Amino acid sequence: MRLALLCRGVALAAFLGVLSWHGGAAAAPKEIVYITAKLDLPFWSTMGKGVESAALANGYAYSVMDSQLNPQTQLQHARDAIARGVAGIVISPVDSQTAPDTLELARKAGVPVVIADIGTNSGQYVSYIKSDNYRGAYEVGAAVAAALKEKGWQGDPFALVTISLARKNGQDRTNGFRDAMKDAGITHEGGLRQMQNYSAEETSGYVKSLLAATPRLRSIFIETDQPTMGALHTIKAAKRQNELLIGSFDAMPEVAALLKAGPLVACGMQQPYLMGAKAAEALVDSLHGKAPAKQIMVPILVATSKNVEQLMPVANKTVFGIGAR
């Protein structure tokens, strides 16, 4: 009798062991999904690389979903991700006003969310990874103001082409640049245009309208990467490159050449690869029962023609994702 029970126990243990082995072999790694605002902008694609790198390094599968600046698409992506049982979500919201809807959807489903840039007006999330947008824009403004004074143009107007002011980061960049100009005694603001689709062509049109409306315009702050290229092309086509100074935010790999050639004088470079990696790491910590900081601030690298060469070894990876998977 005892021998029969022992055999049955051994057989049951062997069966459970085989079942466990097959289950482990068949189970796919849990997934971290990155829901991005607009994937074809270099900033967001580089952030995705950072999320992917940290997710894979911690044994998670990775996928990305492009909201294409549409809040309803963003919400549907969250529904789809939750429905397929993802472990967690990193999100760069379309704007701060519509982000709470997506956060509430994830909260009800018990799916943890980390916000990477842009921010939210309300809602529950694990951690918020952000750049110091205000300080970075202030330092860009200070560099532009110094260059204006050097040329004796401090009495002439400046203008801004901003990202969405419905976003927390848009508000911070705009306020930072304005405050730097005010502190430098440059107070004549000659116009503001707010981006809708973030293309070079859109900003080119804005710059043309600003130049027409304010003939004595001497400087423009462009608040993100590809639109800066549109502004520079327009200024050169108008043969105004020796009469205007440009400050910008975010950068493209050719930033060093652009700063040396002018009229770009300063660029606030966020570090999207680093931001994405920190976002995924915070999410993984949460999934493993740890409590990451509620807000993680990533510094801005402010480049000018004088320091850009020294910054490039770091910027190539953390800003542009060069050499990163």
C-alpha cells in the first residue's frame, strides 16, 4: 500500500513538472508597450529606442503604438494594449488635457503606466519622466539674448513658434524663453504661432507670416526639431540669415554644423533615449514591487557653437540614439 502511494506521488510530481516545463516553454515574455504621440518625429522614435532597450534588458517584450497626435487613437491603443494583457505602458501623451482619459482606462484595468514627457493635468501613474523644459528654454533664451545684445539688436522684437500650449512642456518652454528675454531687458514680443502638425512645412509658413507681419524681427524661438529646419530654410530663402537669430529646442544629428553655420545660435537638447530608458526602468521597478520616484527629471543639454563639440559624444547616444539598439 505504502509503495503504491509512493509511486502515485512520484508520477504526480513528474506530471506536474512536465506541465510546468511545457507552460514555461510556451509562455511568451510579458510585454511593455510604448504609446507615443507621433512616431515619425525623431524625438519620439529615439525615445522608443530607449524604452525598448530597457524593456529587453529586463526580459520584457516590446512594442510601440503611434497615436499620430490623435487623442482618440491614443485611447484606442490603450484599450488594445490592455486587452492583450500587457505588463505595463509607457506613454507620451498627445497632450496634457486628454491624457487623463487614458490613465483612467489603465487604472481601472490595473495596468501600471509611466509618463514620458508632455505630462498630464490629472490621473494616476507610477512615475513621470520629464525634461527640465523651463530651465532648458531659459538657458536657450539667455544665449539668444546675449547674441542679440552683441549685435545691438536688443531693442527689436522677438517671436516664438511653439509646440502645443495645451501641453505642460509647451507651457514650460514658452515661459522659460520669455522669462530669459525679460530678465535680459528684451521685452518686445512680435508674435507667436502654435504648431498643429509639427512639420517643417507648417513652421516654414509660420515664419513667413511672422517676417511679413514684423519687418524688424530679429530672433525666433522654435520649440522642436524638424520645424527648426523649416524655419532655417525659410530664413535663408528670404536672404535674412544675417539679420535674424534662431534659438531652438530638441535637436537633429546635424546640430553641430547648423550651430557653426548660423543663424542658429543655441539649441536646448532633450535626451529622449535616456528618458525612454528611465521610463521603462521605472515601470519595471513598479512591476517588481519597488516604488520609483514620482517624478524623475532629466537635464537639458544646451548647445552653442562654443560647446557643441564637447557635448556630442554624450548627445550621440542620449539625444540621437546613435549606436543604440
